Amino acid sequence: MTATAKADNLIEVHDRAALATARALLDSCANPQAMGAAITAAVARNARWRGEECINLLAPEAPTSPAVRALLSAEIGTRAAEGHIGPVNRWFAGTRHIDEVEALCIELLKRYFRCNYADHRMCASMIGNAVVYTALSSPGDVIMTAAQPVGGHSSNRLDGPAGAMGRKIVDIPFDPHELVVDIETFRKAAPLVRPRLVALGLSMTLFPQPVSEMKAIISDWGGRLFFDAAHQLGLIGGKQFQDPLKEGADIMTGSAGKTFSGPQSGIIVWDDPEITEAVTTAVFPVWAATHQVNRVAALALATAEAIAFGEAFMAQIVKNARALAAALDARGLPMLGRHKGFTTTHQAIADVRRYGRGLACAQTLERANIIVNKNLLPSDAPADWNTPGGLRIGTIEVTRNGMKEREMEAIADMIARVVVRRERPETVKNDALALRSGFRQLYYCFENGLPA
Ligand SMILES: *Cc1c(COP(=O)(O)O)cnc(C)c1O
């Protein structure tokens, strides 16, 4: 059997056509060096298309500043540094400058998040959530988390680390119209199952949640509140969203590559000395060994940028999201949360059930160089999970490129021309290219400061 015939018969989760194309490309290469060149060429195609020609509106994406990006390829990233900071704590010698960088990172994170403790060693926020489950719960414990159609994330559900580690998952009651926890139902439901941990994590996040009320309820039996701020992390540090730790959350995780706009990875912050040993030792030796010190250096620099520019950057992100949502709503896309001013975050959620649902809309918009994602809506039934009814639209990147409310009107126009008026996306693409070409610079960083 040839390699290709054999591959064609294997069970496969990835797209078979994409893998077959890669095999054909490798077969056509004269030598391994040509294979290497094929990789570099694909990376360059992405940099040109996504980096220069698209209006990128994915809510979990953020461009990093030139200096942060440069640190990601620094020499320090080839060094090994397991364990906690300090010569006695490390397994390896030679870490004195790595210790400096990591200590700077922790102390910067503590300043931006105004907290007592921070950990910087998770290569993804998914891992940060696994750390929290390890530190603050045990197999068989009941955990209450939000279901996916109201914004919940797999990391806190049965199909993610929480489920894989044997935690029992009970849904947090949610008001699908207000898009917040249904606190009165929670008040009745929580004592029935007495969750050890309530994990409030929302990938679709428009409004603040009743953190202090929830904490007061679960405190009765010593339950702890875990705020998964993957998306809102930058907004929280930049004082543009509720501050979960100040409102009673015991611990908060977050993605460094979403609103925080640093290198993709995870951070954990908390105040309570009582949980420090459990959390820090769940990071190492349980969930992190070598933890990519180049990434840590980049994270530290991104945090310094956030301290300098975070408030202004995050405030404009939210203004832009509100402006974009209002402009889309006015152009015939029903937007969630209209009765509450649409959004208080970087996200705007469109209900596109009448326009062919989320996947088709996202694919058509991609042909116009406008990048968004299909998203479940609270009204989506389990049968709809593969064909979500909504679109999630985020304003992190366009804001960092210097766009403001006026450009949000222009973007809403383009989206509505494709989705509502069904114009050929290729026509709209010319306007997307034109808008994008006027916003090539990155702001809210030391190189370029604030936009004009
Ligand atoms: C994105 C997300 C995560 C995972 O974060 P990564 O940094 O991608 O690992 C966890 N929880 C929620 C709510 C998210 O939206």
C-alpha cells in the first residue's frame, strides 16, 4: 500500500482534503529543504492575507506589538527553566537571568491586576483552568459552570479538562434574554448540589455577572468562585469591566492573547494566601514543566504596555464594540443585548438565523476578507450545535490598528452588504482592502503610542 492509500483508509478527525494536499505538496518537494520552504511560504501567505488584507474581527484574537513579537523569537526561548523562581527551586543551573525575567513578569502582572499573586507559566488558559480544578477541587466534586449556548467554554465542561478530571458538571442557571446568571434560580439550585467550585467562564460575554451575589450564596458551605476571564482579562486590568477578585472571586484565569493582547498563553491571579501553595504547586509540577521563557518575556513586556496604554486601549475597544453593534442592528442584523446597550465588552453578537445561520455567513464574509466566527446563541437547541445561529464579532484588532467609531460604521456597512443585502462578497472585498490599507500601524504600544 502506498503512503497515500494507507492514509486514505485511516480514521481521521482532521479535514482529509487538507492532509491530502499537504502530502501531495511534500511529495512534490525535491528535498527536505524545499519542504521547509513550503512551510515558510504558507506562513508568509497568512501574514499577507490576514496580517495586511483582512478586517480581523475574531473576538479571541489580538495583534501583539513589534517589540512583543520580537521577544517571541529571543534566545531565552531556547533555555530550560522548570519549577519556581530562584536558584534553589530550579532543577537546572544557569537560570539567573531567566529568574529576573520571570520575577519581572509576576510583579508586572500583580500591578496590572492589583492582586497579591500571579502565575505566568501556563502555555494556554485552558491549562490555567486545569490548574484551578486540580488545586481547588477533587474528582467527584460538583462544579457549576455555564453551558455552551449561553457562552460556556469546553474547558469548564464535561468535554474539557474539568470533565476529563472527573468533576461532575451542573449548569449555572442563566437568563437567556438578559445574558446574565439567573441569580434567583441560582439561589435555589446551588444549595441543592452544594458545588465545591462555581466556574464562571463565558466565551460569549457582553455584560457583567453577579459575582458578589454568587459568592455570598456559595460561601454557606465554603464553595469557591472561580472567574474564568479568558476573554475579559485585558478589560478587567484596564478597568473597563467588573473586577471579579474585588467582587469576591477566589481566583481568576485568563488568556493573554485575547483582550489582554499579549502572546497567546494563560495567566492566573488571586489574592488569598491560603490557596497559594495549592495553586502554585498545581502549576508545577502538575501542569507546566518547561514553560517557554521567550513567551514569558513577551508576556512581561505586554503587561508593561498594558500598564501604560491598557485603560485607553480597552476603553476604545468597548466603544468600538458598542458602535459596531448599534450600526449592525440599524442595518438589519438583530444584535443580542440591544435593550441593554448591546455590549460592555469587546464583543457584539448577531443573530443570523434568518440569513442562513452562522457558518454560511462567516464563510461568505471571509470571501470579502472580513473574518468573524460562527457562534451558538442561547436559543440554539442541541440539534443546532453544528450549525450555530449567531456570529461573534470582536473589536480588539481593529482598535489596535487605530480604528474608531467612524470606521465601525464602515465595517457594519460592509457586513450588512454581504449578509443582509447579499451583495457578491468579492465586490465588498475591494472596500475591505481599501479600509484595511489605511490602518496598517499598531497603536497602544511603546513604538507608536496612542492613535491620533
Ligand atoms: C478561550 C477560552 C479559554 C481557553 O483559553 P486558551 O488561552 O485558548 O487556552 C478558556 N475559557 C474561556 C471562557 C475561553 O473563552
